[in-house]
Amino acid sequence: MKYLELRGIYKHYDDFDIVVDFHIENGELFTLSGPSGCGKTTLLRIIAGFIKPDKGKIFLSGKDITDLPPRERNISIVFQNYALFPNRNVYKNITYGPESKRWDKMRIADKAESLLSSIRMEKYAARNTDMLSGGEKQRVALARAIAAEPEILLLDEPLSALDVTLRNTLRNEIREIHEKTGLTTIYVTHDQEEALSLSDRICVMNNGRIEQTDSPLNLYHNPKSSFTARFIGESNWLKITGISDDKVMTEAGLFKKPERTIPLNEEEKLSYIFFRPEYCEITGPQESGPAGGNNNLNYIRVKITKKTFLGSYYRVEAQPEAGENIKIILYDYFPYKTLDKDYAAFRIDPEKTICIT
Amino acid sequence: MKNFIIAFLIVFLLMFSVSCSKKSSVSENLVIYAYDSFISEWGPGPIVFPLFEEKTGIKTEIVSPGDSGQVLSRLILEAEKPEADIVIGIDNNMAQKAISAGILEKYTSDALSNIDDNLIFDKSGHITPYDYGFFAIIYDSEKISVPPSSLDDLLDRSYSKSIILMDPRTSGPGLGFLLWTVKAYGDDFTEYWKKLSPNILTISEGWDSGYGLFVNGEAPMVLSYTTSPAYHLEYENSEIYKAAVFENGNYMHIEGAAIVKGSKKREEAEKFIDFILSEDFQKELPLTNWMFPVRDIPLPDSYRAALKPEKYLLLDSRTAAENIDSWIKEWLTAVRD
Amino acid sequence: MTVKKSAAVFYSLPFLFILFAFYFPLANLLISGVSPSSLINIFSESYFKSVFIFTLKQAFFSAFFSMIPGLTGAYILVNFNFPFKNIIKSITLVPFVLPSIIVVLGFVLLFGNNGLINSAAMKLFDLEKPPFLILYSFKAIILAHVFYNSPLFIRIVSSAWERISGDIIEAAESLGATKLRVFITAVLPQILPPVIAAFSLIFILCFMSFSIILVLGGGPKFTTLEVEIYRLVRISMDIRAACSLSVLQSFVTLSFLFIYSFYQKKTSMIYSDNFRIPEKKSSSSLLQIILIVLFFLFLFIIIIMPLAMIIFESFRFKSSHAGNAVFSLRWYIKSFSELGFRPVKNSLILASVNTLLTCAVSVAALSFLQRKKTVMKVLIETFFAMSLGVSSIILSLSYMKAVSDFQIEIQPLVLLSMLHSVIFLPLVFKSISVFYDKIDRSIIESAESIGADRRRILFTIELPLVRGGIITGGVLAFALSMGEINSTLMIAPDRFTTIPVAIYRLIGSYNFSQACAMGSILIVTCVISFFLIDKSGRIEL
């Protein structure tokens, strides 16, 4: 069922246009991600009703809400800067929405109490908002947004003003609240770790357009555009210098031609072999000669320039014979002591490589 | 707070809609425009208007649109749809402007025959004079032992920074003094002002602040009327402030009233003009308007301090009207150098 | 839908008001014949240029010199606690309400050649001539303008300064910044908008000043454009030219205001989410003590003393000119027996209506503007501020003409309140807009997204957040309306005597001491009113 649907949305700006078309399922935690200036916040504000699109329609459970003002949409929003009402205390902030909707007093009090306990701030009810820490403020903002029982919750970079530990805690809390309430949530972030860990689906935006909408797993392992491939996660891009029917020549070595190919939507007219750092398997120490004996496809021979032990894995930076450094992540490093040496050979599974051209 | 603001807005709108309606008919009353000090609590207004109503049974409605300049401005603005029947306070300097603007009607009261012909400054028969006075330098006799007796005397070096004058652009007496110097020196009046400059302490914007400086002892001489000492005698029993009467005469200031063109109450208006020449009206003027009445009637005792110069100066009101703007400009260049 | 409609009605009210009460009568006056020829005459005067330059110069210096004690005063009021703070705050605003004639008298009684300072010095050192020639010079103009306007500066800046988050200051301090650095880096960027707002307001007020400049400056050497407008109305009877010059003057003042507003909008984007009142200091450094002492000295000499001289004078009575003055209530008794409480009552009614009306119109307009883009905002703000530069004599004339042309019967009192509101709206508008600019858009949007309609947002979020501005603006409107004289004289209904009108009439009939008594009544009425407005404004909404 299409719960929220954006049909042919178009908004013109001096420096770029927004052209989108997508839908969100009921109960989904949907993330809008992309570099800053890609239009994700604008899109969020279009959904909230603060910006009117030039063209297109927005439907919420089948109802056209394009022309409704924000307060009639039943879509709450939480901002990065908390935007708490400085003239009201914690409790009064939370009850603002229900009061606006003229609930009866008992219901408002029940709601406020249950929310205060779910964000573990029962004791703070009478506090002024300026006495709270950043994390507490964002919890109150979140509680305030869901108190009015919206149909959709919008979160605009809610965690980016907080420090790392707090961010992780709150991320879990948001996930918990989402699971508990089943509230359809749209989350805007430029932080891909946040996007990958939280979302049911992620929509990657670039320059006002949607690059790809998919599950986190698919986005990571099966990017459909070179932008998504570059934007999500770490990756290696080997420049292709020659190509035949079944083989591809790169600066670093010879590869089997990947089955998957995605278009390169960048200015330069080059082609690449794309793979993730953790796709590399170590095959042994190699100081000279072709890597991997007679079948030397998909083998690269490198000089190790930097290696960092990170407990569960090794992170390696290595210099192939020619071309740019490649990043390697090794989980299964134990059988080999080879990393003590300066040189090593790696194999990349041909199934996992992608040709970007 | 919330309800309060809403209630306030409603009340205001109501008040507004009730009070704002198309004027149904012309006022029942005789509408009189006068300058503010005339109608003020300490002016003649509160005495003479009730008296007029009592004597004639004609109800009056008094409106004051400010000082005499502002009264005339309003009349000119309303020329096409006049509200007023009578205007009080058109002086000899403004007379020509008012007559050329075509806002006055001619009326010659029979009572004018009782009045010195020299005081009837408007020969065209529009404006009826009711009082007059003479501009004069008032001096503090404790500080000035030998008072000046001519405009030339004011140039004496010993009077350095001793005179307070008023700006002719913003004040009636200020304009009067400028015309005085024009009358006395003709085209050379700017020369006179240049020589006078070192003796001027300040040129105030209005008579009130200038005279205020004087009574607070800022300077021993101030521009005012010859009647000013009478006030101090009447109310402060003091004769230290004296008016300097000049040998060549002091400049005269005559105030008049007129019927406004378009008045629907001609008959009542004529009665009012006759009234201002009556003794009842005239006898109130010395101690309320601080001017000499135009009728030759006994003056209060304190008026022994209010000197009437034997000679007086007065420019023809047409010449004055035509040249005031350019004289002010010449004056400005002279005093700003 | 009904909510939407009522919102539309609500938001259109300020526009209707300003159109009806300002643009319509002014246009009616202009339309009947602008007279460019007389304007060209004025411009071709050789002295016009010097008048114009002088007008700008004195306005700039007046604003600048009001800023120095203004900033110091705001700093002290915000950072230190001392007894009678609110009373002192109320007293500092009194100069603002006084008719210029009373200010001149107060100054003359204190600084004049025969004033307290000079006569004391003459007695003390046995001098023949007054040693301090303070008045009748350019510095006297500046002195009087500082007297008039530095309290306004203190008001506007301190009310915004009070709202600067303590967190930011303490954060800066904890990072090891010196006091000066804290001020420059953490405080200054945030108080810059109100400082600019106050500076521009004072600039414009001084730009239009004229009686103080003529009397205390010593004559037509110091002349402002406003004097020319008066000449055109009073002497030349060329109302159209006066009107054109006035509109022109308004454009000049507003182009300054426009530049300031635009700049101010830019600086006010600084966001402060952590609002917390910083701790008031009880202990202070030597430098701070010196600063406080200097400020109180300034307050005493420049502001309190001229006022005190007026009050002192009002209790003096000489039975004969030579006799010694004795303490007497004679002038007060005379005032009340002649006038009763009417002037006090009338002044209070007029000032209260004006206060409520200007605040309501400003809040409605600003609440609407808040949702608009910057350029649009500045344009509409200018639209509302236009009346600031138009001289009150012109506005009064335009009212008279409109009433006469269209034969509208409006109660003179309603007309007068409207006129006062139009004249003072820009000031109130400005002091409230400083606060509106500080409201973060996301706060309003959060409220909207959780279902609050505009009215609820206005009353529960916006009004409480701009309360400081409403108090400041309200006090200003009240003060200015209490002291207004020109348009009151021209428009007021028959026998509607306000306190300043009574003062004007008293002086016009030689009663200087009684005028001082009326002036003292005005001072006391205002101090009490300011105190009450301040107090009632702080009650939780």
C-alpha cells in the first residue's frame, strides 16, 4: 500500500531544481540521504507543507494533501536545533500538540506521562527547557512531535548537533520508539552510518534528483548508480585502461569482466572496476611476478603502505604497481602472517565486482 | 491578555464605525476657527464665547487647528468645502495670503466707524481688526541701565550676546521683527542683521522658548510686545521688565477676524463680527490676549507699563505678502554667514 | 476554513490601518497638487546643501554620542543588580515625553548663563561673568539630544541584551577568553541588531528635530530640513511644497533605515537556542565600579538634574520680583483649580489608546511578516515605517484635508488616536521587530506541524517571546504620546487639554512657573506609568 506518495513533485530554484517521485509504505522508517545541498531538507519541508511545490501532488493514505497547510497534514517534524518553545517547560512543550488538537484534559495528561516515561524524563517535567542538555532537549523535541499522534514523523538531521556516544544512544531510542509505535518516519541525514543502521529503506538524493531508493543492504552491495556507489560506504575504483569481450585491464591488474555494469554519471569519460574494501581476500606474500599463478585474473599485487589493527579487523592501505592506493579491510587475517611483510597479493571475487562505465 | 487584545480591537473598531459616518448636514452651530492661545484656558475664549451665546442666542462651535499659521493653512485646505463660518486671528502679515487664496468674504461692520482708521489694515474690506500691539525689545532694567532707543542702538558693542530673537520662519514675533528691519532699512536690512549678529544670544523657534530664556535670566533683552511688562505688573507686581520704545517707531501687529467664504450662516456671522467690536469683547482682550483693543476704551491699571509708541511702523500688507519669501532668504544668508 | 478567514482578516488589519490612516490622507494631500516648482526653488537655494549636510551631521553625532552612555547604561542594567533599578529605568525615559520647551527650560535652569552651574561657580570663585558657556553652540545641541535619546538607546539595547544566553557567555569565558574578548566575540554580534536599530531610530528622530536645534544651537546657523517645512506651511502657505519636502525627507530617513534594516536582518540570523539568564554579578572589579560610578554621574548630571530643576522651579514662589523665593504649592493648587484632573486624564487616555493600538498593529504586521522572505520583509517594514519621516504638521494637515474633502465625520478623539498611532507606529514596530527577528523559524514550524493554528501560535509562542519588545515599544509609544504636542494642538477636539498642551498654553500666557508645575505633573505621571507598564508586562501571559 502506498502510504505517502509524492507524484511528479517539481520545485524550481535559481541554482537547481527538485524533481522527485516516490512513495513510502505504512510503518516504514524511510531515510532521505545525500550530500548537503542535494535537496533532501527541501523535500522534507515540501512533505511537511512549509514549501509548496511548483508542480506535482502529495497523497497521504490516498488523500491529496498538496494544498493543506502544515497543521492540517498531521505530519510532525523534529529539527536539528530542537526548536523547543523557550517560554514553556518540558511538560508544556510535550502537551502543546495535543492541546492544539483540543484533546480532553485526561487524555493529554495520560499521553504526556507515558511519553515522559518512555524518554525517561519523568523528573524533568517542570524544568525549563534551557536547563536541559542537548540530548535531553532532543528527546523532548521527539516526544513533543509524537505526542499529537501524527501519521508521519519527520526528522531533520535530529542527531547532528550531538556528540558521538549520545548520537548512538539516541539512534537506538529512535529505532525503539519507531518499533514500538510503528509510526511512519522520514529521516533526513547526511550521515550514511546513521542511514544504514536505522532505515528500512534509504533514498539517496543528488542535485535535486533521486539516485536510488533501496534497502540499506542493496544500496551497499548493489548500487544502481555511480553516485550511490561513491556516496554509500567505502570503495575502490580502479581505472580501466583496456577492455575485451571477457576481460578488463586496469592499472593494478587484469580482471574478469564483471557481469554487473552501471552507468557513470560523471563528467569524465573513464570506466572503472568497483569493489568494496572487504571484498578482498589475501592470497599470500608476493614480492614479484604475477599474482596467483596461471589464473592471474582478479589478482592484485600491492605494497602495503599503512595498516591499522582494529581488533576485529585490519584496515590496510596498499599501493598497487600502478594507479591509486586501494583500501582493504581484512576480517580473516589470522591464517597468514603475511601482513608483516611489505608486499602482498589479493584476490577479488569476480562476482562481487561492478563495472562502472 | 489574549482576550484583552481581542476585546480592545473590537471596541476600537466599534468606536470607529460608530464615529465614522457621512456628514449628514452642515453644523447647526456657528463654527469659529481660532488660534490655540485664543481659546486656551488663559485666553479670551472661555469668557467671550459664552458671552456671545448668551447675548445672541447663537450657539458656537470653537475649533482650534493650532497657531495662527496653522489656522490659515487649514482654511486654505478646506477652501472647496469650508467648515468654518468665522476665522479669528488673521494678522496684517498674513492678510494678503488669505485674501488672494479667496477664502474670505467681504463684510464691513457698522461698528468700524468707532475705530481709528489706521488700524483698519485691510482696505479691501474682508478682515475686521479687533486688537493690536507693538513689537518691542523688552529689557531687564536691573541689568540694562541705558535702554536702547532705536534699532541702531541695538548694535552697541556692550550688548554682546545680550539679545534673544525669534526665527521668522517659525514664529510670528520673529517675522514681525524681520519686517521691522525691512521697513526701517529697506534693501540694506541684511547689512543691519550682519552687524546685529554678535549681539544675538540665540534665535529661538518660538516666542515661548525665547521669552522663557529671558525670564530665566539668560539674556537681558528679548523680542516681545510692549504689553509684556503689563503682565509682570499685573501678576508679579514687578516693574523690572520694561519695553524699549524706539524713536523711529515700533513695528505694529494687528489681528483681525473675518467671515469665511461659503458660510451658510451669513447673518449669524455678521453678528459675531459686530460682537468682536463691542465693548464686551474688547474689554477682555488686554488681560487675556495681552493686546491693545482697537476700540478706545479704558485700559486696566497694569497697562501703564504697556507703552504705546507715538510713532509706529507698518509695511503695506500687499508688499509684505509678495516679498516675505525672498526677504527670509536674504535674511538667512545674512545671519548664517 | 473559518480559521483561515479569520487569520486573513487579522493579518489584513495592520495593512488596512496604515493604508487608511496614513497613505490615504497623505496621498489625498499630495494628489491635489504636488508643487515641484517650489521644491526646485528650495533645492536651488545655496544654503539648502549646507542645511542638508548639517541635518545629517548633527543627527549622526547625536546618535553616536547617545550610543556611548546608551551602551554603558545597557551593560550596567543587564549585568548588575542594584536597588531601585526599575525606578531608575523609568526615570531615564522621562526626557522622551517632555515637550521641547520644558527641556529647554530645564537645560537653561541648569547649564544656562544664569543657570545653577554657572551661578554657583560665579559665587564660589567670585566671578563677574559665567565661566561655562555651554549653551547656544553645537555641543549644546548634542548635549540636549543625548539627554533626549540615550535613554531610548538603553531601553532598546538592554531589553535585547537581557535575552542573550548565559551559556554562550560562559562558554566563551570557560574557553579562557578575556572579558573584552567575550564581549566582542560572544555578546557584540548578538546585540548588534538592537544597537543598529536604536542608532537608526535616534538618527531619524534627531534628523527631524528642530526647536532644540534652533534655541540651544543659537539660531539659524544650525537649521534642519524640518524648519523649512514649517516655513513653507506657516509663512509661504505653500502646503503642497511643504508636503513634498516632507515626503522627500521621509525618503531620506527611510533610505537610511532601509540600509540599517537590511544589515540588521543579516546579523540577526545568528541563532541562539540556549536561552538562559546569566547570573547577575554582585562582586565587581575596580574598572566596573568606576564605570558604574561614571554612568551614575552622567545619569545624574545630564538626565536627573535638568528634570530636578524643573520640579524645583515648580515649587518656588516669589511674592515680588525682588523678594526671596519660598517653597510653595501655589502653582499646583492653581493648576488643579483651573484645570482639575482633565489634562492628566486626557493625556493618559490618549497615551493608552496609542500604546495599545501601535502594539496591536505592530504585532499583527510582524507576525505576518515573519513568514516572508528577507527582501519582501524589508520592503513591507519600510512600508510601515514611512510615517517616521513625515513631519507631524503635514500629517495633521492631511487629516484635516481628508476629513474636509470626503465629509467624513470622525470623532476628533478617535482621529487624534489614529494620528498618534501613525506617527509612533514605526518606533514601536522597530522595537518589537528586533525580537521577532530573533524567533527561530523552526520553533514556529514545529508548532505548526503539531497542529497549532496561527492564532494559537501567536498567543502561546510569539507573544511570550516578543514580550520584551512589546514592553519597550509600549513604553515608547506611551511616552511619545504623552509628550506629543503638534498634532494634538491641530487635531484635538475642542477643550481637549493634555498636559503638554496645558504647558504650551501656560507658557504662551507667561505662566512659566505654573508650566513647570504641569511639567512636574507630566514627569510624575510618566514615571508611575512606565513603572506600571514594565510591571504588568512582566506578568506571565
